[in-house]
Amino acid sequence: RRPSRSQSGLRPHGRVPRCGFENARWRPAIEKMPEDEPIGDDNEATAGEDAEVDAALAEVQVPRKPHFLHVFGRLHSLHMAHGLRHNDHMRYRRFCTSRLRRLHIALNFKQGTVKGKFKKVPFPTDVPDWRFLEIPLFRAERSWAYAMQDKADEAESSVPNKQRRAHSKNMFKKAVKHAKLFEELCKTHADQRTQLEAEAYLAFIEGTNLMEREQWEDALKKVIRCRKVCDYLSMASAPEESAALRAKAQELQPALRECKYNLGLTYDPDAPDEEESVPAAAQQQQQANKTSDVSGLSYRGHQVMNPSGQTRSRLLKCLDMAGAIKISLEVEEESSVVIDRYSELASEFRGVLGEIHSDMINAGADGDTGDRRRLEAFARELTISVNIERNLVLLWAHLRKLRRFDRISTNEARKVCKPEDGMRFCDMLKEDFGTLQELPDTTDALTEALSAYVTVVLNCRCLFLALCYTTMGKVVESAALLDMLSQRIRDVSFQSPLHDPLSRLHPILEQLQESLPTLVAQWRSRGLVDLMQKQQKAQPGAETAEPAQPKEELVLSKRQAVDFAEFPPKFRDIQCKPLLYDLAFPTIAPPDIDKVLNRDADGGEGEQKAGFLGRVAGAAGGLGSRFSGLWGGRK
């Protein structure tokens, strides 16, 4: 028989009780389960052990992964997006205020009042979220922007305002306070790279504050420290972050020049940063360590320090792999084959460069960093050279494909050889050669040689650009570019091959330079034919022309009818207007004006006499009129 609702243990409306112990019917069965039978003293011992384990777990803190924050990269993007591109510090200050408000709301870190009194919430010491690091950072940025706004207003005002001046100093002081808190939090809860950036940021804020208080010596040390750390981190960073750090180091040049001017020192923008004084014994020990730690590798005439064991083995492996690649310009290869050949080598070089960057960041920017900089520059030069070699091989294969076709605008030619791809290779090569010129220890001779290589690349790009205009139907622009290129293409002069690994690039660039004049002449001739055909179609009666006439005869016949010298115009030097200096003017003798002065003097004396007699006569006439009035006048 179906049990009733009360016998089944269910509550009204079919609801199940929270626990089985609420129903008395099921309680005896549950109490008699063997698992819950008392076991005597062992149960008490187990409870004690559990309490000890819980206490131990409460004391143990689970290690949290360090937070990371790209300080200067993030601030640079925010500066450019929120007013500082135009020196609008008020707009940036308002952005910092709104950003802080959003951070406090998102992190539930709000200040409040208790019984009408303000209650300040203490800053969390464990920093569970990386966004807590942004709170003191944006507080410092807001105070700094407020101080800079006051400085700008003071500079624009006609009357000095002492109150505004004092307020700006207080805001700089407040920014230093928040920057110190940011550095302390980063030292405890952030990785090594963020700690270095926080140190550089604090040095920048402190240097700015000291400059406002005209403490030039201390300000100079802070500015130099900030620039040194920024330069050091720019070498141990990715290209995007490195650009922001280099921009920050460049912004410090005016402050550095001002400090040295007020201290009476000579300013040299290319001079290295002043290192801290090291005792003579320590210098000898460092020199001995350098001599014993050389790796046998050289970078532009300087010995390279010996890296760590794993980094050294991977670096030597990369050098062996690069030496095993043989360049053959006579055999035409597909682009995919070339890319696959260099892809493994490029990945290995990227891994080695990443390890060197990690070692640089862990070592810090203290002391002499020249050896670590030179090791990083050596690895970076190898990486860039491999990329340049791969792009040069692809560019050469692209030029070889170009020789198959007479018309670049056909569908078959567009499938095999696109001029846009050649321009892309040239753009990448130009960027890589520019990066090589920015590496340390770049001499004038090396810069001149790399500039010649860049000129060859730019000539190739000009050729591909003219072909792009041809495919678009812009024959006039293409002819003008090819005419200009034909005149300047032989102005490139190569020097002797450079040092390794740049010596591998010299044969490819020489082959490119030798093949360019022929290609330019061929496509220039074809462009002139296209231009003449276009002009012929535009003339009346062009339909009666014979279409089957050969190209050579067509060119000769049109050359007799049309003067090719009119267009495209040739590029020639235009004389500037001469600067005229009147060299004869100082030799011209001034005229003698003594006679004129004497004549004026004589005339002045006569005028003085005439004026005196006139005054006497006037006075006598006045007296006569008065006396005549006494005796009676004419009625």
C-alpha cells in the first residue's frame, strides 16, 4: 500500500527536509550505521592530529606568482592617448582621476565614513590583484600632471603667483610619496623587470622634484640613473617595449642638459653615463674576471663575455647552423623552401636572445653593464643578419621570376610574381639595416657601408613601385620613376666586405647591384612603348594605325614624329639663387659735408641778427602806439 505523506517522511507540498536527522523515523537507522560507531581513544587522537594539520595549513602561505607590469610602455600609450601629445596636462590629470575611480570600484577598495567621520581603509599588504599596483602609480601620475599644469599656467601668466608655485612643489612632493609606495610594492609582489622599471620611474619623479627645488647635483644623479636603467631595459626588451623605453630616455635629455648647465659642466649627448666610483682593487678584480670570462667571440672588434652554460651551448649551436646554410644564387628555389630553411635557425636565435634578456634583467643595471650589453648586441646582430639574409634570398628569387615576363599586368605574371611582395621584402630589409645601425659600437665606416646597402634596397623598391604603377595603368608615373632610377642606379659604390656575420650579405647585394641596371633598362623601354601607344590612341586618326607593326619599328617611327625629350622630364640639378655680398661698399669714401655745415652756420647767424632787429622794432612800435594814445589819437 502506498504510504501516506506523514509516513514517507516528506513535508507538506512535497518538500524534502534539509537533513535526514529532522525526521525521527529515519534517525535510529542512521545512528546504527557502522561508520559512526565510537572507536574510543583513537577518535580523540585523530581529532588532535586534524587540528594540528589545520593550524599548520593556516600558517603556510601559498606562494603567488609575481605580478608584471610594463610601466613605461603603458604610460607612454596613455600619455599619447589622453592629452600629453599636445601638452594638455589638465586632460591627463582628469583621466588619472577617472581611472583611479574605476580601479577602486573594480577592486572593491573604497574609502568610507563611520558615524560621519572619514575612515581610511589600509592598503592591502598581500596585493592579490596586479591592478592594485596601478593605484599608487596613477596617484603619482595625477600629482605629477597637476604640478606640470601649475608650471604651465605660471609660465603663461604675466604676474608671478607664489601660491601656485608653492602648490606645484607640494604636488611634486606628493608624487614622490606615491612613487615610493609603488616601488616598495613592486619589490615585494612584482617580477624583476617590473622592479627595475619602478626604480627608474621613482628616479624620474625624484629628479623632477629636485630640479624644481634647484638641487642640481642630486637631481643630476637621479636623471642619470633613470636614463641608464631605461637604456639598459630597452636592450633587454621586445621591439614594442624597447621603443617606449628609448623614447623615455630621449625625453630626459633636456633635463640632463639643464642640470649640467647649472652645475657648470659640459653637456655631450653621446657621452656614456657616469658610473659609480669603484676602488682600484675592485677595478683590477673586474678586469681579471673579464680576461678569464671571454668566450672567444668578438663583436665589432670587442671581446664578448662568456654567457651561462646553457646559453653558450645554444649560441654555438646557432652559429654552426648558420654556417651550414649555403647560399646558391644560380639555382632558383621556391619561397616556401627558403622560409623553411631559415625558420628553425630564426627560432633558435630568438630563444637564445630571450635567455640573454632574462639574464640581463636578473643581473640588474648596477655596476658596469658594458659586457652584458655587448653580449646582447652580438646575439641581436646575428639574429638580424639571418633575417636580412633570408629576405635578400627571397628578393633575388623574386627578381629572377620577373625576367620571365614582358608584361607585368597579365594574370599569369600576377600569379607568379607580384610587385607588392617585392616592395614588402624591401621594406623589411630597410628596417633591419636601420636596426643594425642603432646597435652599440657602430663606427662611421660601418654606417657608410650599411647606407650603401640601404641604397641598393631602395633602388629595388623603386623598381617594384614603378611596376605597381604599370599594373594600375599609371604609365606616366611609372615612366618618371624608371627614368629617375636609370640615372641614379650606378651611383652606389661598395667598400670591402664587412666583418662576420655581415660578410655573408655582401655577395648577394653585389649581385643585386649588377643585375639592376639591365632590369631597369628593359622595363623602362617597355614603359616608353606603353606611353607612346597611349599617346597614339589619344590622337585623332589613331584607328588607322597598323597594329601588326613590330615594336622596334613602332618605336623608331614614333621617335621621328614625337620628341621624347618633352616627357618624362629628366632629373637635373637646379642652381640656387646666389647670395650677393656688396664687397665695394666699405671702400666707398663718405662725402665731405663741412662746407654744407659752415653754410648752415652762416645762415643761422644772419637769421639770429634779423630776428633780434625785428624784436627791437616791434618793441619800439608798441611803445610808439602807447605814447600816441596819451596825446590823443585819430578819431
